[in-house]
Amino acid sequence: MTTLYITGAGVSAQSGIPTFRGEDGFWTIGSKNYTPQQMATRAMYEENPGEFLLWYYHRFVTYRNYGPNEVHYWLNDKQLITQNIDGLDAKAGNKDYISIHGRINEMTLFHEQGEAVKRLHAPWEHIDETNLTASLLDLFKISKKGPELNVSLKPYVLLFDELYTELYQITQAQQYMLQASRIIFIGTSFSVNITQMAIEIARKKNIPIEIVDPQPCHILHANVTYHSMTASEYIAL
């Protein structure tokens, strides 16, 4: 019997990291000139890398020193796929979890999607916040020409106009779903492709689903248990 846990931003809210689509969320506020949906794209990174990196730094990287909460520690020995890029599951000791959308403490070579590249440490400690834009462009090796394939670097984050590839462990994630005897979703709004993929597999294989959220989304599946509670309340059961 293998239980697969799939977590979203609600799990990290207790650590002080805003959820994505709440009133304090990352997607409710954009830059001065663009909506969040426009900012979080590969196209924006290519066309306006300075603006993209500023947005990414303020929206995500400023939370890099936050710590895990009791839910992350409870999950540290579980089979886990998280949509979160904050890295708190690693800080809590989970060595084998899949961060399906990337991690803020890493970056990669800027490459054509699907090519094999290494995940590299992102040295945010070298950023000069008094000259932030120039420092970010320098860190990611971006010249006046803009990002150059196989020369520049890119944050290790899956953007709206990108695909799940092996860089984000998509095959392993699908195997976890196919082999699961139960799938428990915690703190997710079901607004991204990975959750829809898991639901579709659960329907085809008749895998029971549990949903943990103070206001759980209702989904079309014959075998769903809803837990209208926070993640902390759920693990205390």
C-alpha cells in the first residue's frame, strides 16, 4: 500500500509564505507593467529578462531563508510530489521528494526544453540588492543581447508557457501516480496541470483520493474523501 501526497501552496502558508491565489498571493500582484500571468513566462524572460528576474526575486527568492513547519516535518518520510518551489520539504529532511515546478535555490543552463542539463546551485548570497537588476543580470550571465541559449542561466522554475520535462522529473512523478494505492492532495487549488494529471490517472485506475483544505475543491471522481481543515489539523488526526 503506497500513499502518494501531492502538496500545494497551502502547506507552506503556515511558514509565512503567501499562497498563490489568495488575497496575499503571488498571482494577485504583478509588476508595474505586467500581470503575474504575463510575468511568469519563458517569453517574458527572453524579451525582458531584467523585469522578469526582479519579479522572480521579489516574489520568490526573498522567502529563501524561511523554515519548514510541522506539516513539512510530518511529510519528510512520505512519498511526495510538491508544486512548491520554496524547498521547505528538503529543509525538513525529505531527500526523495519531487519538486515538480522547480526550486528557488537552484538554476540551470538556459536551454531548449527537453535537452538534458544539470541543476546548479543558485548563489543568491552574492546578489547586491543596492544594484539589484544589474546584479541579477550578471548572475544569470545575461548581456545586452538578452538570454543566450547554452550561455545564459535561468531560474530552475517551470513557467506557464513551458512543458513538464525530465528536468522536472515528470516520468518519475507519473510512476508515483500509477503505483499509488491512495492519493492525498493537501493545500492545492487544482489549477495546474500536474493535479489534473493525477486526477485523470486516479479515475482510470480507480485510485481513492483524499483532499485536505479548509475550502476543498470538489472534483469529478467516484471515490473522494474531503477533509475541510488545514494541513496541521489533518496531521493531528
